[in-house]
Amino acid sequence: MSESTGHPLQRVSHDDREMAAERLRAAAGDGRISLEELDRRLGAAFTAATYADLESVTADLPPTAVELVAAEANGRPLRFAVSGGSVDRFGEWEIPGRIDLELNRATSTLDFRASVVPATGLHIEIHARRSRIRLLVSPDTYVDLDSLGRHGATVADRYARSGSARELHAIRVTGDLYDGSLRVFRRPFQMF
């Protein structure tokens, strides 16, 4: 993920250089680059003149948690891909316009009760096999499950709200679910 907020040839600020340096320090702390490489890259980051210069020292590093939050806030799709594990999002978080959920023998709980679904709605694209998905929503949220492919899967929204996917703050679920389950919970959620 690029630090670039502008054209690659645009000049960078001191804050841009410091953000790149922080990303490099985090990579060294994670063991992704050696201390010698950190020193070399820090020197290049602090002398960078353009966004392209900064990109050249960070292009091979994964995004930081701060960058992922910024990407969500910028409306980019949020992608969760898990095999044999779980991915959950509880509490208040920045909900993008689209979430891609790719699961294989995994579980996922996405809590939308304490956060604001974008006014234009939320599209969740699911590609899951032998997985369990829980969507926690407020009682008045419309969840459109009609376009979700169900292949040996159980899909339930026991207290579904009538409405239209064109409504503001609606959640539209598409994709395919194989041999798994998706449940929409509208009451206070309890783990069981």
C-alpha cells in the first residue's frame, strides 16, 4: 500500500517522510527487514523528494493497521481472507461501502450495531466453504440475502425487516456459501 496521496511525482512533506519511516521501523520490529536494511531505507525515506521516492522504499512491505483503517475510511473494499481460523469485527469501526469475505473452514462475526453503515449502503461479497458467518445488526437494518448463492448452506434472518435493498443504510449480501451457515442476529448478541 502506497503512502501516496497524490501523483507519484508530487513533492512530499515532512509528515509523509515520517509516516514512511514509521512503517519501516514497524517492518524491522516484525523481522521483515534487517537493521542494516532499516538504516539504508530510513536514509532514503528522509531524503525522499517525491511520493515515488517513498514508494520505492516501502513497496515490498504489507500495510500497517493504521493504513488499513485509512483505506477503509477512503471507501476502498475491505478484504477478509481466512482459512482454518476466524475473523471478527466488534464494537465501533469504520464500515466501508464494500467488504469481501473469503472463508475456508473458518468463522466470522461482523458487528454493525455500534457503527454507521454508509448512507449508500454496504455490499458484502461472500465466497465461503464450510464456514460460519454471523452478522450482528440493529433491529431496523434491512439485510438483503436474496442474491446469495446457497449450496448446501443454511441462511437465516429470523426477524427480518421488510424493505428494499435500495433503502439507505441497507446491507446487501451476494456471492456463494458452500456447506456452511450465515445468520443475521438482531437482538443483543450472546456468544454460545
